[in-house]
Amino acid sequence: MADVGIDIATRYRKVFRTKSEALRFEAYVRSKHAQGQRKDWNPVKEDKRRLSQLIELWYIQHGAHLAGSKARKNTLLRMAKAMGNPVAFNLTPAVYLEYRHKRFERGISPKTLNNELGYMNAMYSHLYKTDQINYPSPLTKVQPIRQKERELSFLTLDQCRELLSLCQRAGSRSLYMVVRVCLETGCRWNEAQTLRRSQIANGRITFTDTKSGKNRTVPIGPELETDLKAYQPTGHGRLFAKCIKAFYKVVDQCSFQLPKGQSTHVLRHTYASHFMMNGGDILTLQRILGHSTVTLTMRYSHLAPEHLQDALRYRPLSGLGNLWQYHGNVEG
């Protein structure tokens, strides 16, 4: 039997048939200790769980409590299937990048692909932090696809009037009110769609079904409050019926076109854009829109009347205006 004492807190024992084997074990242990490779002395059992099994475990422990939980789980399972559902420990950046390239070639947007990468890393990260796996995400070194910042479109006041007029004639009682709530509060479509009467009081709407999970309260005008309180609920405890399909039909009838992917969100952009153009404060807009950081809200800052006016006021060559005019006269 070999009894190897490395330090006060660590002792390793193992039975061998011969003294020579025991001495070799002692030499091996001391060598590994000197190299700092203590994990080799007590190796962990190899984790052979498939990627889909980890996704199911993540969903039970954490994913089910997130907003849009089922959609995210289905996305992860679809990714696992497309990559051959490998042993989760053996997933490599190369396998994932091949999968991502095929998706990209099929026309999937970079934003969607970056979301998928984030979902997968977050799943691994949660299981690692809670000791369900003993290794971090194998995709942490994969960089998201770099995206060009796209211009956020918004409606002019005349376009707003046209849209609201078409909504009134569309035959859906809910459509006009949902669009109006979005335009007058800057809320997301689903936040207006799921509105309940109890959320409207004292000249304010308190949005509870938000993307961030945090409630936020936005003041509204007396006319909108009166119309909302007079509106008869459509059932299921909510004020409005689902009307997204009716909205798409109305948008097709408009004289103007909306950018791809901004159909309902253009209402939110419209509120934010006109808020800034009318002299609104960027931090107030952040609270109204419910952005977790002001970075997202800064996308609208260029619409403020005083945006970057100091660039004109304090430009280094501002005093050379007369000189440009002078040279112009000489050449003429």
C-alpha cells in the first residue's frame, strides 16, 4: 500500500500488489503535485450528455421563468438538431460556425444569428454557474457578426394621420386603439395589445407585460384616457382583441412603405423621434421607453434640435469664413 502525504490537508492512499508499483505511484503523485495538476489525481467522470439534454435541463431550472421561454427553448433545440445534437462537451466553435454560415447563406439576418449565439452561451453559462456542468461555454470565443447600424424610420405627422384613418376604416375595433396607444406612449405592440383596464388610471398607463420584466408608467392625454375607459373589453380580461394581421393589411394600403422588420416597431420609433424633435430630454425618453441603458436611447439623439450644435459653434476654422470669401473674389 502506498501512503503519500503531499501536505497537511492532502493524503492519497492506494493498494498495489508490489512495492515497485507503489513507489511508481508515489513518484507520479509527487510529480503531478509539482506541476500543479491536482485534478488528474481524482478525475471527474466524463459528461456524455447530449446538447438537447442540457437544453431541457436549462429550461426546467431557469429557462421556463424567462419571457418568451418556449420560443427560446425551441430555438435552442432546433440549433442542436441542425448541428447533429453533439455531446454538449464536444461542441466546438468550428461546428457552430459551419451551422451559422449555412443559416446566413439562407438569408437569416445577422441580428437573428447573434441572438442565437447569445442564447446558446447563456444556456451554458447558467449550467456552469450552478454546477450542472464543470466546463464553460465552448462558444465564448466566437465573435458575433458585426452589423451596420441601420437608420430607424419614423412616420411624419401626415403619415400618422393616414395610418390612423385607414385603421378606423379597417373594421377592427381594436386596431385603431392599439395603434393609437403605441403612437401616444411609445410602447411596444405587445404591451398595447395585452392592455387591461386596471392598468389605466390617473392620466397614466402602467405597462406590466414588458420586455425587461419591469413595470413602467407613462402619462397620457385626457382624450386617450377617456376613450380607453369608454372602450368595451373584448374578453379574456384584456381590452383589445388580437389585430396584428389587420395591421399588416392596413400597412400594405398606405401610400408610404416601411422598412423590412420595422412594421409595428415604427410606431415606437415615431413616438421617440417626435419626442426628441420637439425638444424632449434623452433621459426622460429612456424612462418612457423602458431602456435598461441610455445607449439604446441615444439612437434618437441626433433628432434633437441642438444635436451637436457645438460642432458648428466651436469648430477650429470658424474664424476663416471671411478668408474663404476673399479668395473667392480674387479667383473670380
